[in-house]
Amino acid sequence: MTYIFLDKYGYRTKNHYNNLIKLKKIKNANVFFISGKRLVIFEPILYLISKYKKNIYLIYTDDQFKYRLLVNRIWWNNPSEVPDKLDKCNNLFLLDFLSIKYFKRIQPYPLFIEKSKPTKKIIYISEWKDDQNECIERLWSTNKNNILKKFYDPSFNIYQNICDDKLFSIFAGLSNKVRGYYCKNLLKDFPNEFKLLGKDWENASKSSKNFMNYNPESRREIYKGAICVDFLSKSGISVLYQRTLEIIESGGLLIQSYGYDSEQIYGQELCQKICFRSYLELRELIIFYLSDFNAFEDTLRLISSHFNNVENLLYDKFFAKMI
């Protein structure tokens, strides 16, 4: 059995598959990642081979080669951006719980986790946009405390009728509000340790010393040994996705908002050490790890050991879904 991941431009392979691209074999299956301009020439050949030869599975990325409607495809972008042509297919896979309509879900896991030593850095890398949408502003001003408490709970009423694209946009907008709330408080409480990296964060605070320009290729080095906070994705509420996979694989200490699948993915013991439900809990976790590097290292080791043997899970919840 062979899985071949195709990425015409190489961007997704470089920025989203994380350490999965180092995987050459899983169980009895071979794994290949092919990208670059030459793929335009070789793709028709690979497609024909996979069509007539059993046990060869092609996996496409986003809307690349979108005329291949019957081939498995991983959608990395916002689910609401899926083109109508692909929307009608039943072989589109997403990485998150909040996938709109009827798309299938796959679950990646961290692989080849690096060892690291604790530092006093607190890092958050993401984009942030406060677009001043009237509906979002009204929801935030009237339900702020309730949103902060329940936002990542699937039973929260915002998730009803989530197939409506407008509601999905509201979810993304409120995600920005939640990120802004937490980061502004971290800037106040940890002005020397906390660094924000990414797009548009300069609007979150008057101080410029907390904002860093960075090369995306250096993210892994930035995460390594740092306390890496995470407020989940703007595309959903699952705890393991591109950013958190990269943090864990880089040897960063992930400190994350409690998600609907936190205990399922991390287990109760690890959840207690890395997950928070409020800013107060986040602040206490950070203070604890900054003041106790032994505990910091113990939790890094616990994360690494927890994901030490995930091949069977990865195969069942990621690869096997695409057969």
C-alpha cells in the first residue's frame, strides 16, 4: 500500500504537514510527499497509475487540481472557502471538529518530537484581526464573560446551525476577540517575557517591544524551549492542528485553551498540566513554569512520552480514513 501526497506549490507541505513529511512508512504502507512545479507534468501519470493500480492512494491539497473530483483531498483553508465544485464531493477531509456541511475529519498527531531546555520565553504566533463587525461587536459586548467561559464548548449555542457560512464567520470573528483578550492581559502581566509574532498584532498594544518580525521558517527555533500559548484555531475547536503540532514537535511547552477533545487527546493528567479554562488559570500555569524549571522539564518529558507511540492512532485516524 502506498500513499502519495501531492502539493503543486509546496507551500502546504512546508507549512502544514509538519513532521508528517518525515514519515516514510507507517504500518505496511509507504508514504511519499511530492511537490514543486514538475508536479504539473507528473500528476497525470500518477493519477492514471492510482486509478488502475490498487493500493495506491493520491491525496491532493486544497483546490489544487480541482478537476480531480474523485480523489482524496485535504482542505487546509477555512471550510467556508471550499469551492462549490468540491463542495459536492464526499472525499474532502478537514482537520477540525467545526467542519461545516458534511466533510470528513482526519486527526494528525505529533511525530519526531525534539528535546529542548526550558527558557523564560512566552510565545504566541498567529494572525489577529479586529474587523469591528457590528454583529460580532454586539455579541462580544453583551456576552463577553459567557463567551470566554464557553466558547470552546461544542454545546455552546453559537455552534447551532454551524453549516451557515455567516455563523462560521462569526465564530472566526469571536475567536479574534478571545485571542485579543488573552494577549492584551499577557502583555500587561508579562511585559518582559511575552512576545507576539504574526500579522496585525501591533494594533493590540501601544508598546512595540513585545512584537517581533520573524521568518516563518524560523518558527520551530522560536518555539523550542518556550512556553507556547494557544487559543485554538479560528477554523475550529480541536486541540491538535497545524500550530499545536508544530509547537509540540519543536520541543515547546504547549499551554492551551481547554478544547472539547482535550482529555480525549491528552489524557486527564496532561490536561491538568497544560490546559486552562480562564485567564486566571493561564496566568497561574505560566507563573508556575517560569518559577520551576524542573516542573517545566517534567511536563516536556510527559508530552513527549504521551505521543511516543502514536503510529497506530495516526494510521487509524488519518491514513485509513482515505482508503
